Amino acid sequence: MQPELLHFAHRFDAVSGSAIREIFKVIAQPGMISFAGGNPSLAALPDQQVSDLAVKVLAENGKAILQYGATEGYPAFVESLHSYASDMLGGPVPAVLPVTGSTQAMDLLCKAFIDPGDVILVENPSFLGNLQCMKLYQANIIPVESDDEGLLISDLEQKVLEHHPKMLYTIPTFQNPTGRTLSLLRRKEIAALAARYHFIVAEDDPYRDLRYWGESLPTIKSFDQEGWVVFLGSFSKIISPGMRVGFIAGDPTIIRKCTVGKQSTDLHTANLTQAIVDQFLRQNLLPDHIRQICDDYRSKLSAMMGHLESFPAGVRFTRPEGGLFIWVELPEELDALKLLQQAIAGKVAYVPGTHFFVNGGHSNTLRLNFSNSTLEQIDTGMAILRELVAAAL
Amino acid sequence: MQPELLHFAHRFDAVSGSAIREIFKVIAQPGMISFAGGNPSLAALPDQQVSDLAVKVLAENGKAILQYGATEGYPAFVESLHSYASDMLGGPVPAVLPVTGSTQAMDLLCKAFIDPGDVILVENPSFLGNLQCMKLYQANIIPVESDDEGLLISDLEQKVLEHHPKMLYTIPTFQNPTGRTLSLLRRKEIAALAARYHFIVAEDDPYRDLRYWGESLPTIKSFDQEGWVVFLGSFSKIISPGMRVGFIAGDPTIIRKCTVGKQSTDLHTANLTQAIVDQFLRQNLLPDHIRQICDDYRSKLSAMMGHLESFPAGVRFTRPEGGLFIWVELPEELDALKLLQQAIAGKVAYVPGTHFFVNGGHSNTLRLNFSNSTLEQIDTGMAILRELVAAAL
């Protein structure tokens, strides 16, 4: 068969696959220092604990775990998740749905709400994976301006009035890719705008527990009186991304629609991984584990910011209080895509910032991840990057 | 918020949730004998084996299993799956993709190919879950006539010429819900029609290893020279449905499109469950396990067919050589939906056949499952059903 005989659906017309995931393949060479990706440190992945918990849950409830489960979730996990989400969101949560990683949360929300041409407002830059998801639902993606305190409310309201969005997608805490955190005041304002103008807020908050300095901020959802805010939670950064367990929390009518969508998406999330995460919650294993992760990542973030201080004048970068990423703006004449070729030749990798922008451009930007490197790799890799930038100026 | 303020996507206009999964909730009462569902027998679920294998794979490769994986699949599993699928499909398979249960295989195929209004041809009746999936992609679902040897080729060709379908969806072996098996000759003819008229055949074959009598038939895919047939495989019936591991096998261009779709659907299938299924393949544990399952299910199917022989005259039923289901046609004046209320009151459940038909109707039909009941439950439950039917005539 000639491939041109295949007529794929039009939702793929503007989508060719994740640029980041293609970069991952190029940089998966031995000896590469990778500041690309958003992987947890290997030390942060609790393999022995997961093994012990797998044995425990399979001994106690193995037949139910291996049998078909409910789309609504593994019952014990739904119970513990309800309590966990209520603590996180600052009050009783009307409904929760376990999902196959928070990637699926976004897919189900788009499935529930987005017809082709519907408007989704997004931070610009934003998380590439979910931008691709929105494109596959043929959404009209409209960027909203941000500053160091996150989304600019004036621009958001103007775009709402102009475009009548179905949804705002935001990563309020230690945003991907910028590391920025939405201020308390703006969190309140966004919840109020959603209630006034009737649009869904998809609050994607996978990094909130990875805070190394400063005070935790309440979620946008905690200011939501009417149910317009849907919270997307993840255990990828605090237990394991490979287990693919996340959740959606919010209004019961919305959660019900997502549940019906999930029936024919993957029927249910694997019971075994749900049961293991349930044990982390039930045995209250997360606080200690998160403290260890944060101690490790704090020193790495400090080290990387320290190196950036010594970069040539004109290099600007964010100073996040947590999360996994630092956002770097090189002097305008530099091209981070071209620089990446030289960096890879020198065995250092990052993600060029242009991929995260709705309409590309911003070729002088890049994203750095620190969690998945050792302090030694950060020292070596950042020295190489500094020299490359200096030589390019 | 008033729920009517929520504007859900139009793909839900004709979808309200799986009728079967709602029935499941009603019948989840203690003491109920359930011939509904398509659950494996609890005895068939290898909980101890899965526990041992989980410990093994986490000890050997725990960090990689808990880290982000490739959308293309857990590498060891992709390797063993390739060899497994090649054996099953009667020759080298160009590409495979592990998925989160074969439910996701159908979702990704529809995502890859189906624009609203595109035609999918289906057996009638067919598997409810995948009919719902097609509806959520706003496909135009056109039924094709069948007889005891499966799809009628003359009707299929006529519908192809009339409707120019993007896809044919078929369950060729021990079909859900009828238990029918597509004959060898028709398998060849379908592969030839797909090549002539350029439509995708989604060959969904989760029951093929559950054969209790007779000779295994080659897949439609094995007669496919050009790549139009995509094979949907599942480990739900032969290892565990709760683990959610299935696969798609076929043309590399199609698999690539499904992979890009999967990037923003759930990023990847849980590595842990992929790694466990990989061990079943690598250690060649399936043949013995399947033999045990088949011995158990054979006696249950025999028993249920035996009871049906003694039902009142005018009751017809299929005599499958394998799978999980028997299809029953009551005399036309009986209504299986109404009868279900009485059956549930008598603590026996089944699924009314009308739910499986593209346009409803056929209210005198019903589907019986035997795998998830004991022989004693089959004796008791079938005696109750026989009396109900006799009394209704």
C-alpha cells in the first residue's frame, strides 16, 4: 500500500508529533547531560516501596485488582483520593476521577467540551503535550500574556470578551516551561472571571508539592464557588510517572461526562497502579518522600541558578521557588535551536523555547531541567553552555 | 452552577454512557448470579504469578519502570510482543504498539481515521463499548448483515460500494455478543475487499485463544498483503483485564499515527503492567495458563448449552466453539428487557440483546456469559431463566 492512499482524520492536519519526544530520542546517547525533559531524578523513584506495596495489595485483593474495574476508579483509591484532594483543594471535593496520568485528564476534558473551532485560552509559552492534545481536538488556541506573577488578568479578560472561550488552560504553580507561579490575587481573580463569564478553568497543578522555598499558595479551585474550575492532579512528580496515575477533581456533572468519555478511551486505569498509589495515601507515605525529593531538587535548582548568574550579560532567567524548570532568555540575536546542535555535540541537551509557544518564534529562549541531573552534571553541563553562549555573542 | 450552563461537545449528543456498565451497578448485589458482563473467572486470574513477576521486574529494572517511558512502549515488551504478534498473525509484523487495553486501540484508530460523518461498517449486533467509541467520534455507523459464518460478503460489498467506508470493524472469532466465528473463506474475501476498495479493517480478536473445540482459524490480517488490516490484540481474557494491556499491530504509517495520537491521550501505557505481561511472553507462561482456562470454560459452556437445549420450543441460540458468550433469540413475542426485571428479582442477570444493535430493536434477544459463574451457578441460574421464559410464553 502506498501511504498516500491512507486518508487520516483532519485533526492530524496540524499535528506531526511531539517535538520534545523526538528530541528525547536524539539525546538518548551515553554520556549526554540532559537538561531537557521533565523527568524525576532516578533517586526519587521509590522502586523498593512500590515492589513491597504491589505484593501487599495483590495478596490482600489480587483477584479484584486483576479483574475488570469500574471506570469510576478502584474503590479504595477513590476513597483515599477524595480525602487527599479535599485536603489539597481546601475543602470537600464534589467528585474525583482517577485517570491514566494527567495527560488523560486533559484528553478527557477536551473530549467533554471541545468541538472543532472552540477557543481555549492558554499561557504562552505552555506545556507542549497539552497544546498537542488541544490541536488534536481542533481547538482554536489563543495565547494570553503573562508576567512574572503569571497570567495578566487584564489581557485574560480582554481575550475572554473577544473570543468567548470554552476553556482556560493554566499551570499556576512552577509553570512548565517558565517556572513562574501565579500570584494569590490573580488566582482569586481567575476564579471570579470564570464564574462571571462562564468558561472552564483547567487548573493543571502537577508541581505544587515540589516547593523548595516560600509558602504554598491555595489552588484556583479553592476560590471556585460555582464549579467552573476543574483541577488536574498528578502523582507523576511525587511518586512515579511510569505508573500513569493522575486525577480530575471538580463538578460532578463535568466528572460524569469525563467518565463516560473514559469508558471508551481505556475503560479504566490499571487497578494495580491505582491500588499502589492508594497505599501511598493510606499509609501517609507522601510527606516524608516529598521532603526527601525537595531537599535533593532544592540543591540542584540552587546550583543551576548559581551558574546562570555567571552567564554573559544580557542572559535573563526565571528564579522559581520550586518545580522542575528554569526558563532562560538569551540575548535576542542568539538562536537556541542552532545553539542546541553545538550543545549536543558537546554532550549537553535542553529544549529550545520556541516549541512551547503557540505560534513559535521566541527563538532566543530555552528551558532547563535540573531534577534529572547530578550536581556534578549540572556543574559540567552549565559550564559548557556558558562557554557556548559566550562564544556565540 | 446550573448544569444547563455547561455546553458539552456535540460528540456527546447521542451518547449517554454504556448501558452495560450501568447494568453492572444494578446487579452488583450479593447473591446475584451474573450471566451479564464478559469477565474472566476469578480462578483464571493469576494473582500469585503477577505478584512474583512484579517483584522480579521491579528488582531488575525498577527505576526504568517507574520513570517516564516511551509512547512506543516498554522496550522489552515491544520486543516480545513483536515476536508474539508475528506468531499469531502468521508472519512478520511490520509494527506493533502496546496500548492501555484494546479499548484504547479502538480509540486511537478512530482518532487516526475518523472525521465526523465518516462511515464505519460494523457487524450487527456488535460490541457496545466500541460502538460508543465510534459514536464519540461522530462516525456514521452502518450495520452489515451476518449469518452463522459471520459477515455476509455480498452485503458487505454492497455497503462498501454504497457508503465508501473509512473502516470495517469486526470481531471475527467468537464474536461479542453472538459467539459467531467468521469462516476461513470470508476472512480471505474481507482482506481482498479491503485491498480492492481501500478501507481499513479493524480486526478485534480478543477471544481467539479461548477455543474449546475445533481448529484455530488464521486471522484476516494473515491474508492482508497491503496493510489495510489493523489487528487489535488483548491480554484481558488470557491474563488480566484489570492490568489494561493490549496492542495494535499493522502498517507502520498507521501505527505511527496512532502513536502520535497516544502521546496526548495517556503518553504511554503503565510500564509496570507492560513489564509483567512481557514476562508472561518471555517465560512462555501463556500456553499452560490458557489450557487451564480453556478446560474450565469448556465445561461451563457445555453446561450452559445443555440447559438451553431444554428451553421451550422456539428458543434459539448460537453454539460457539469458544469465547465467552452465547447469543439467545427468544420467541418474537417475548421482551428480554422486561424479562430482565423478573430475572434480577430472581437473582439472575444477563444483558438484553437490544443494546448491541446499532439501531436498537431485536427486543427478543439476549447475551449470556458463562465464564464468570460456577457450574452450580449455571445450573441454578439457567433453571430460573428457563422457568421465566416458559411462564412468559
